[in-house]
Amino acid sequence: MTNRKLEILTLAQHLFKERGYSATSVRDIAKAAGVEAASLYSHINGKEELLDRTCFTMAERFILGIKEVNDIYFDAALKLKMAVDTHVNILSNNIDASVVFQRDWRHLNEERRAEFIELRNAYEEEFRVIVQNGIDEGLFNEVDVKFAALTILSSLNWIVEWYNTEGSLSASEIAENLYNFILTGLKK
Amino acid sequence: MTNRKLEILTLAQHLFKERGYSATSVRDIAKAAGVEAASLYSHINGKEELLDRTCFTMAERFILGIKEVNDIYFDAALKLKMAVDTHVNILSNNIDASVVFQRDWRHLNEERRAEFIELRNAYEEEFRVIVQNGIDEGLFNEVDVKFAALTILSSLNWIVEWYNTEGSLSASEIAENLYNFILTGLKK
DNA sequence: ATTTTTGCCTAACGAATGTTAGTTATGACG
DNA sequence: CGTCATAACTAACATTCGTTAGGCAAAAAT
């Protein structure tokens, strides 16, 4: 991918984040790039390519992240801690793309959407496995695995809705807070 | 609001849920209603009215819900339990509208969007107050209040992404599972 | 020096968008 | 019966949409 194409992709991701994919026109993206709409087509095949690349690049990053965590750590609690940390760091390093990944994958065409959902399911499954391992190892309560994983993933997925680059907490601090809360719970 | 208008609103909410507000055309809604696009304008002022009514009706429902919980219950733990239960029940009784409320409020015009955000903030503040009360009453751990509330709200907000009307769990069962997990945490 | 490639341009396409104006069929109410 | 309200219609509007075709200037490669 050429520099210019990457630049266009980045600009598009920012606009998609602000306005949503459907409400962002090719002309909006062109304007941000300081170029006529038609000129974009020297670099991209179409608007959907920008969405597609964004969604699948992020999916790959998240999946690669959790694979590394699974390879490096053994203890389930540590795996979970690092999976959360990795997720939040990827997200904070690609905040625009993460928002698009989270919100706009629905606008992928049917075929690609199906592939995307598969990747997402695989990612979520990794979290369920970690929670199950923690239970088997006697580290975690015998909670409903699906439910516990869902709560963790909800918190992770929701971060894009409130994360602020200028906020006081770093990505790893957010991850640590989240991990601690999920482990400890509210009850005294 | 006439029956027919309500019918159109309901159909629109379903389409907005499936395709998103921006990607749903007035003609799509008209087709669902078995009518020409222009005919809708006997009933509505415009497309945005459908979004506006959806977002603000749901906001009112959620806020009324938590006010009632605050009036009826005193104990912070019970308040939280019932706030979660009420939220999930409202959501499951209005699943299409809830999804739109969650995803598409961004497409409100600037003025209404600002009002909407204020309502949302007020709602979220109620959760923070409950958590803080729980800590003050010695029921809850001395967690970071913002963070704890955020995790709870993340889980609540994310429910629309996986909730299935045909699922095996009722709204109150989901609420109970969620509440228990948040209170207890993972750690044994 | 000549050719090729790159990156943009203008112009235009057909389709879809939200919305309006004006009209008509139907049925309720006096 | 005549009047009015309701709910739909057809036709059209000005825009905007994603995209294509063809060309042109500058830079890179030969």
C-alpha cells in the first residue's frame, strides 16, 4: 500500500468515526485529502474498500494480539490480564479504526460480513477459553463462562465509546482498572 | 400520535436497527408500510422525526425507570440490582428502539444531540451515585466509582448487540446474571 | 531524450436521496 | 345529500450519491 493510499485510509477512518460510514461520502473523504472525489479512484477501488481494510486490519490485529498472549503466558489470570491489556493498547493506538471496526462492520457486503463475524467469534471464543481455564485451574469462581466473557468483552468493546486520547489514564492503566474490577467485583 | 403513525414508527425502528439510520431510505420505510414514500409525509414531518422520537422516547423510559427504582428502594445493593433489572426489561420490551437509541443518536441534529447527551449523562450519573452510596454504606468495595459505573453501563449498553428475543434467558434472568457477576467478580 | 508512470483534473453518468405540490378515492358526520 | 377529514396517490424537484472516462502535467525510469 502506497503512502498516499494509507493517508487516504487514515483520513477516511477519521471521517467514518465522526459521521459513520453511510453518512460519509466519497466527496467528504476527497475534501479531507485536498483532492477531487474522482481522484481517489486512482488509489482505491471504491468506498467499500476503505471500510473493508479497516475492519479486517483491526480484526487481524486483535487476533494476533490474543494469540501472542496465549503463547507467552500460561496462568489463566495472567492471560486474561494481558489479553485485556493488549486489547486496550491496540484500541488506543488505532482509535479511529477501532471505532469503525466496532460500529460499521455491518455495512460490509454479505460475504465479507460473514467472514468478519467468524473472526469476531473466534476472538471472543479465546476469552471464553481463558475464563474456562481459570475455573478449571481453581483460580476463578465457577461463573457462567459465556456470561463472564460477555461482560469482559462488553467492557472492552464499549471503551471506544468513551476513550479520549487526552484522558488522564493510559491504555494500560485503563486495562488494569478494568481487569481488577472484573476480578474483584463490587461486593465487600 | 395516531395508530398509523405509531405503526410507521415501529416499522422504521426495525429498519433502522437492521440497516442503520443513514442507510435506511424513506422509500425503504414506505415500502415496509406498503405505501409510496410521499404518503409518509401525511404522517411525519420528515425522516429525522422518526429518529428523534425513538431516541427521546427511550431516553425518557430509561430515566423514568431509574427514578422509580431510586424512589422505591433504599439499600444501594438492592437499588443497583433493580436498576439493572429495570434497564434490561425496558430494553427487551423495546429491542428495535433500543438498538436505534444506542447506535443512531449521533445522527440527531446538533441541538437535539446535545439534549440527548445531557439525558444520557444524567442517567449514567444515577449509576455512579448508587455505587458511591454502596461504598459509603460499607456494602461495596472502595472501587473507582467512575470505573465501576462504566463497567456496569458497558455491559448494559452492549446487551443490545447480542440480545436475542428467542434466547433462553428472560430479561430478568439476564439482569440477575449480570448483577451477580458484577458483585462477585471472577476471583475465587 | 524519450517513454512510462503517477497523481491529479474536469465532465459527466445513472441512480438514489429527502421532500413538496397537487390530486383523488373513501368513509364519517352534519 | 353535502361537507370534511383521512390517507393514499402521481409527478416532480433539486441534491447528492458512487463511480467512470478521458485528458494533462510533472516526475521517474529507460
